Amino acid sequence: MTSSIRFLMCSAHHYEVDYVINPWMEGNIHKSSRDRALEQWQQLYNVLTQHATVDLVKPQIGVPDMVFTANAGLVLGDTVVLSRFFHKERQGEEPFFKQWFEEQGYTVHELPKDLPFEGAGDALLDREGRWLWAGYGFRSELDSHPYLAKWLDIEVVSLRLMDERFYHLDTCFCPLTDGYLLYYPPAFDAYSNRLIEMRVPEAKRIAVEEADAVNFACNAVNIDRTIVMNIASDSLKDRLAKVGFEVLETPLTEFLKAGGAAKCLTLRVTEPVEPAVHASAAVESRTIRLEGHLLDSGLINRALDLVVEGGGSFQVLNFDLGEQRQSTSSAEVKVSAPSHDVMEKIMSQLIDIGALTLPQEACDVRLEAVPQVGVAPDDFYVTTIYPTEVRVNGEWVKVEGQRMDGAIAITSTAGGFVARCKLLRDLQLEDQVVVGVEGIRTIRKPESRDQRATQEFSFMGAGVSSERRVELVVEQIAWELRKIRDQGGKVAVTAGPVVIHTGGGEHLSRLIREGYVQALLGGNAIAVHDIEQSLMGTSLGMDMKRGVSVRGGHRHHLKAINTIRRCGSIAQAVEQGILTNGIFYECVRKGVPFSLAGSIRDDGPLPDTKMDLLEAQADYARLIEGADLILMLSSMLHSIGVGNMTPAGVKLVCVDINPAVVTKLSDRGSVESVGVVTDVGLFLSLLVQQLSKLTSPYQAA
């Protein structure tokens, strides 16, 4: 028949599954029937010729997937953007399709050689011509979308594919007449699904179930109110019928073995141009620089993974590999994202791992006023543990008071601009707060491999050490403690009541007595149970020597609290001779400052316990300032709290029988942290034993 709608097809005479480039091909190499494939192709051809005109391109030996003409290119009006195939197995098709389009008089555009784009398999026009849906994630790169917008003079909406079974957009997405859409939502990420929902009204979105999706119901050819597809469930056909569509089924099982069906086998070459529609692409690109031991530290992999997992794409523009073992490497990477919001999220994560903006692209931070006391502006930059600098009036300013989960406030002084990390509650109306991610960089010092192996807690390389390695870890920590003590450094200890329950109290007391601890942080509970043990020999009513309950022992902790309250404080109990041993006795005797943060469950509490949470947090922050190492002993909430307010560069050792606590602290991102999964009493016992073996003081090299 004669029709204004035309399709391009290619005979299946040379079709075969000769290789594996998608999940559908796995297990199907040379298992397709050429005769059955020809028969099914002919049936599809016959159906289409009843509704449209079909042109043919000659099949070629050696390119069996040429039958899937949807991937020849993307046509709009008399313009075509040719495909750049991702896999070398299909790249041989490109010159044959190029020749056909040139012979038909199309204006042909070719993308850069290394920029994959797979034609109408990954780019589908809204059937009302309002915009172009463009997929990326498996076969086509996001960076191809601005070219499509420019050459075709159309708005491009970028959709990220997430399920490798649906590697092309047309395998899970089919725009229909009158603005309807047939699609499989789980094939897309959350952001893309929101874009779809914003563009297509709910009444016109026809979401298919997985059973229909895997039969390629969305890989359909739409001609007016007719939809040609491989197969559809009765429920899907009923839903389509209710909105005025007729489904024509034609078996294409042989082509499913290669990951294609009706739409893959056709390319619509008569796509009308809407004069009111013009070029637009929300794709945003930025170039970053990475420096350091990019390969052996895995930094380059982490950065590229963050880009892809965040919904963007990348292009490595330069990679300068260090020539010597100690040499650092550098890389320049172009990062692209489908929108400004997605780019901001990706860039914030890249900044956290030390990515730098190129000097020629650097710009000042964006500042917004505090809208009300204790409230940051929307989109404020959230700080990390790493030293940070912000660019103000063309100058890089170091952020003071670095810690996690704060905002950066900028103030102008006579000496210049001052940047300070502030908690939300501390923000004042006169503060200007950094928003967005422009003009921000974190400083990640590249250590040499030898230094990392010997000095920077290399025994903690895996982040979490299992119990079978406790002795090795303890030996290294003992050397670290001795080094810090003998060099006049500072060790802070965060401890929970489990230290007392497991018999570790006497060992921690010894560490304090021998000068290994310069600050102690905890809650009301550890002090109460330490004092209970000192006064009555029990902890939570358990006799610590015999391991049995004591009659009336459940009252002991309250008696201990009452005794200290009568004395006025822990220090006064020591001065009065009431408290004569234990962890807090040693703190008072050695002048080691301590801070006890209360909670809603505390009894008493002790007069030294700070029940004002904000006051306790500030006290904790004061005590850990300047610490070289923080030893966290079986206190999940206090340890996590301390970890969040500790800047990078401070060594952290977290000891807990619960792996989840250990992992939580190790996940902060600092390379100078370790988790030890073991009984804290055993750990402290081994640590004291190891320290006693170190008879000579540490000598710095």
C-alpha cells in the first residue's frame, strides 16, 4: 500500500546469534533457526506493509545484527544522526547504513568516533513531536544527547536505564499516538521515572508488568491506533483497547534470542518536524581533576563509580600515570549529568573524595544569608571530615573547625574573609552560608606507598579486622600509643559500660595511670558502673570476681550514684577518700579531663553528668581537639558522635563485639581508621600486656 509513513527494514537472510553482547544472547549462540527467523521476519514485514510503506536495505555477510535496523540511526525530517555502536561486533554495520541514507538524500551527521549512540534503539520521538526521549546507561552515552538536540533542533529528555536486560530504550519504552506511553518503570532509575511522570499524565501512562516486559511488549511498532508487537498478555491488550489501541501480535521468538523484537527490526524514516519545537538539552558537563596514587588507592575507580551510580557519565580526557613507585598520578575527567540537580549531587560526592575543579574553570562559592537563627539556606553544602577550602573573591580560604555534617559560614573581617564550619544550631543571622558545590575543594594529601605501609595504620587496610587478627592489631596499636605518649601527643578514649562488665576496667585504669590517655569521654553509665565496682565490687549487681549475682545487687548502682551525689562530685569523692580506685579515680589523680553525656535512661544521674545534650556535645568537641588518636571502646552512640566531630588526620580505633558498630565508624571514609571486632575486655587485657613488653620508649626516626 501507499502510505506517508515509511519504515526501513533489513532481511534476516544473514541473521544469527554469533556472539554475546547482551543478556538475551547468553546461551543462544548458534541456537536460532534461520528458517524460522526468516519466516517470522516476513510475517512482520507483511503486517507492516498493510499499514505503511517499507523500504529495504541489503543485508550483509558478517554483520548478523544488521537486521535490527532501529540501530541504524535516528531520523527526523530529512536529517539523520548515524549510530556509533558501542560493541565492535556491530560497528561493521555503520558504513552500510551511512551509504543507504546518503543515497536517499538525507543530511547525515556523524558523532565523534568514540562517543557511542545507537540510533532509534536509544532515542524515541514523542509521537506528538514535542520532544525526544533519549536513553543512556548501557549502549549510548549521555554526552551524545547535546549533539542530538543541536543537529535535530529538538528538546532532548535524558532517561537512565538501570536493568541490563533492557539495554536499549526501545526494549522497555514505547511512545504512542496522542501522547500515550507504554513502558516498564523498573527499567529506569528514580530520577528518570520522575521525569516521565512529569511529562506524561497518569491517565496516559501504561506501565507493563515484568511478564510482558520480558516478552518485549514495549518493543513495539506504533502506527496511529495500531500496535504491532511480539506478544501481549490479555490484561495488557484489554488496557490498551480501553484507550483505543488495537494490538496485532506477530511471533518474533527467534529475534528475542538476540535481544530484539518488532521495534528493533524497524526504523521509522518519516518523522515529521514540528516547527514550534527547538533545540534544548538539560545535559550539564564539568571537568574535574584527580591527583594522588589513583590506581593503587582505587581513587580513580571510586570517582568513576560515583559518576555512573549518581546517574551521570564520564570521559577521561587525560591520564598522567606516575612513572616511579613514589610518583603520583593525575587525571582530568569530563563529567556529564542529565540535569543541574543531578550534577550538583555527583559533584558533592566527587569533592568529598578530593576532586578538584580545573583552575580555568574555578569560580567563587555561592553564598546565601541565614533565613533564621539555627536554619541554613536550602541547598547548603554539607561538610565532611576532610580539610576544606572555599574560594571567596578569587582566593582560597581554609575552613576552620572542620567536622562532619556542618555548614560553612563566611564572615568578613578586617583581616579578610573567615570560613568556619558551623553546626546548624549555631548559625546566626549575620552568617553567609555556602550553598551548592561551586568553589569548594577538599584537601586529600597523597601519601607515598611506603609511608602508608609503615606509618598510616596499614594493618588496618581492610577497615575491619576479624578476631583472629586481634593480636597483630593490638601490637600495632600498642606501638602507636607508646609513640604518641613519648612524643607528648594526645589520646582520647570513648568508653561504654561494657568496658566494666567485661573486666576491662582495671586495664583502662592502668592506661590512664601510665599516661596513655589524655581525655576520657563516655556516658553516665560507665562512670556509675566503674564507681559501683570500686565501692562494692559489683557491676550491675554482679560480683566481678566470682561472676555471680549478689543479693540486693540491683540496688548497688543507685547506692553508688547516691554516694557521689552526697560528696558533691567524683573529684570530691576522691579528695574525701571515698573513691579509692577505678577509672575515674585515676582520671582525677592524673588530672585527665573527662566528660559524661547523659541520656533519657540515666538514673540519678551523677552530678558530673551533663544532661544538656548541646552542652555535652560542645564539651566532647573541646576534649578531642588536638587528639592524635581516639580509642573507641564499646560505646556505639558516643563513638559515632565523636567520629562525626573528628576531622581527618586523627587515627581512630573502634573496638566492639558488634560488627555493625565497627563498620559504621570505618565507613566514615578516613584511611586512618580501623575496626576491631572482639570482646573489649580481651582487647584491653592484650593491649596492656603488649605495652608492658615495650620496655624501651619509642624513638622517632
